[in-house]
Amino acid sequence: MGSPTSAVVTTRIDAGLNAKLDALARGVRRSKSYLAAEAIAAYVELNEWQIGEITAGIVELDSNQVLSEDQADMEYDRLLKP
């Protein structure tokens, strides 16, 4: 037997959010389940990225790969130039 391509997740949301989700689902002609899965996927992707960047920053700090304040200011100014 192969592994399933999806899994069931049960969660509780307040009645007001549920009503908004119902309305949105009707408006975009998608199921509430589809919208919830999309929202969870976006949340997980964002937080995985954020945690990865924080972890990379900690590794840089631990290995003394840091910029002085002046170096940081120059890099910031360089990035702002068109």
C-alpha cells in the first residue's frame, strides 16, 4: 500500500471565523477544506523560511560572521540605491 497524498486534520475555530470562511468559500467557489489547506500551507511555508533565516543568523553569529555598525550602514545604503 502506498502512502496517502493527504491527511485529515481537525481543528476548532470560532463561529465568526467559520462564517467568514463559509462566505469566502462560496465567493471563490472552493471548499472550506481547500481554503484551510491553502492557508495552512502558506503559514507553514512562511514560518519554515523565517525559522531557517533565524537559524542561519545564529550560525553566523556563532562563527563571528558579523558586520560592524558602519559596515551594516554601508550595506543598507547600497541596497537602497536604485
